[in-house]
Amino acid sequence: MARKLRVLHAAGEAVPLAKTGGLADVVGSLPRALVENNTDARIVIPGYKVALEAAKKLGRVKVHPQQMHIEAGGHVHQVGVAEIILNKVRYYMLVCPELYERDGLYGPVPNEDYDDNARRYSVFAKAVLALPTFIKWVPHIIHAHDWQAGLIPPLLERGFGNDLPATRCVFSIHNIAYQGTMWHFDMKLAGLDWALFNHMQLEHNGQFNYLKAGVVFADRVTTVSRRYADEILTPEFGAGLEEVLQHHHYKVSGIHNGIDTQVWDPENDPEIAMPFSAKDLSGKKDCALALRKELGLVTDTKACLVGVISRLVEQKGLDLVLETVEPYVLSGRMQLVVLGSGDPVLEHGFHQLAASHPGWVTFWRGYNEGLSHRIEAGSDIFLMPSRFEPCGLNQMYSMRYGTLPIVRYTGGLADTVTDVLVDNGTGFTFGPADVGYFSSAIDRALGLFEHYPKEWAAAQVRAMAVDNSWQHVSQEYEELYRELVFL
């Protein structure tokens, strides 16, 4: 019998304690699936103000009486450890009020970083490597996620974790657009040899690049979908690091994310008006009617109900939605529900669209977890025209709820959605990020919805049958871990 694996996941965020995006969903879900497969998987994140508050509400928090002493740039930080067990997974929060107990995770407001992030995440990386000795639990694998944990691989390789000589490191890129680029003199905070500040290792365009550090020094590098692993080797998607990744391509692979099929389950979702399943889709109509009433949309219509749940940023291609959907709304073929926030220009565009078409378009600024479930359950179509998408989760949530996604053929969207023109199709895909191609996909989807109800229902059933669960995906990670430690 194979020995039980010990894996420590280190990241800047993890549900249900701290979240700004999909990274938190992955870090909170993958270890739980690993634990269910008999792996001892644990999670470590910074002790943010919001994380400590959430933990106190969710259960009994154990605070270790001793502290770790972590040096960065000549200053020693006292770092405490708080832990809590949630869903059979042990979470560690690294407590350092001067660094982490602030209103925001990475900055005071979205898209604005704290000036001392180089120090905050240098201390985090060092504290992660000191943690196993502190808690007397040594992992076989440290799985570091995104730039916030990017210094863990070089520090481990250079011997910072003196008590971890056999521990190997996996580094995951969730979105290469966010790299953690710092001033070059911030190297002194990491305590790494200045000889490493060169174009082959830690330097990139004259800056200290945390994500590059993870790629160069990790034993294996993963991305969150197979296609994205290939895409980031190209100038179009590599965000300037394509040559680095090409040099290290031998250790790069893609494993697409899973979804939490317990939280996202149309048969047992407490947030939706009526449960339904692939065997009985009748409850989905009740969900559509309830959503229309909740959001003040016209209820006496056979129009296709179309949903969008997204950060409103250029990456997501939502400018294409603004340029494309109005004729379909004016003709009475489409009602549109948008939930999200971000770029003020895009926010204003959706506000204007909703104001111009009351009862047919609604825009909810911000994020609402319950409403996101009701949009997925009540919509007929979900729009996700991303210019690039490392993996994406909402297209998989949509399929789970029989809501057929329209996606651009890129990254994880291409890996998870098959066009209905192909056998066993589960949605609609289009190529270039262009209004013409996007509107053509919408035309095809509306045509099938309006004129071929049996074929539409068959596509819904196929979509709902796809297994995107973490239980399935986690087995690929376990195989990767065992290859590294030869267990």
C-alpha cells in the first residue's frame, strides 16, 4: 500500500476565509478533494483581518502560544500561527498584524497594491517554510500557488527550509497576467543571493519577478487547464514570460480546475427557487420565473434569459457583450442579467444598457453569492467571451445547471466546452474576439433555443452529465505528487 501523502498548499487566499477571485476557490476546494482521497492536505494563507474574522465565525480557532521570528531586509517580524479545521481540512493563518491585518488583501481597494507587498509576501514565503518545524509536521510536497507564493520554490531550493531537505515543490500559475513584479532592491527582503538576479532566474525587465521565481525554481509547474499550458508558451498569452516558460517547458503541464459539486448542485441548492435535475428539468422554468420577478424583468415572455457573472475587465471580453446584445433585446429575443463590477467604463455601459431597456436588461453591481446561484439556475444561456481564460469556473457551473455557455475558444473554455455542432456538444464556441464571430455564436444559440426545443433539452442533459468535480481532477494532482516523491 502506498504511503499517505502530506501536501501543504500555500496561497494568498482560500475560501471560505479570504477571497478576491477564482484562486481562492481552487485553493479551498482541491485540498478537500485530496483529503477525501486519503491525502493529508493542508492550507496556509496570510492571517488577513478578514480571514481571522471569518475563522472565528466558522469554528474553534487554535492560536499557538509561540511565534516564529522571520527576518526580512534586516527587520525581524513576529509571526504567530492560528489554525482551524474546516471540511476536514486544516487551515493555518500566519498572523502578523503589521503586515496582514488590513482592510484589503493585496491593496486598500481592487487594482491598487500595497506599497510593501514585496515585504508582505517575502515574509509569507519564509514563514511557510518555517511552519513545518513549528507545527512538527513535514510535508512531502509544498504546492505554491501564483505570485504571492512565488518565492517559496527558490527559498526552498536554496536551503531556507533547512529541515525540509526531501520536500519537493509544485508551483501553479492561475493567471500569468498577474506576476508580482517588484523593485529590484526588494531582493534584500527575500534574502536570496544577488547572483540570482539575472535574466535566467529572478530578473525580468529590470524587476524582481515573483511569478518567474516560482517557474524557474519549482520542481514542477502546472497551469489550470491543458490548453492554457500551451498558450502561455506563445507571445500572445505569455505576458512577457513566454521565453522563460519555453525554456522550462519540460516541467510545465496543465490540469484543469474542478468545481465544488456539493455547493453547485441544482438538486440540492438552497439558494434557488426550485430544485431540478437532468431527468426532470421542469424546475428550471420555475427558477427562470423567480429570477425574472426578483430582478424586475418582464415575466410574460418567451425570450431567452441570458446571464453574465464576471469581473468587468477587458480580459473577460464584456465590451463585446455591450456592442452585440442590444439588437436581440430590442427584437424581444433576449433578456440579459449581469452581475459584476470592475472597470468603470464597463460598469457605466451596463448601467446605461439597463436604463435604456427596463424589464429586459438588469445590472447588479458587485457580487452576491446567492444571486450568482439563481442566475446560473434561471438562465438559458451564459455568456463568457473571454479574450483569454486560464480555466474559468462559471462555464462549468453553467453546464452543471443546464445553462448552455457561449464561450470564446481559448484556454480552459476550450478544454471544457464542446460546440453543439460536434457530437456530444455542451455549448457554443467562437474563435477571434470579434463582434461578428460573437454575434454569429449568439445567433446559433438563439436559433436552437427558439426552434429546436428537443435538441436544446438534449444539449442541456449532456452538459449536466459532464464530470468536472474536484474528486475527479484531484487524482491527476496526486499522480503528479507521487511522481515527485516516488511514493
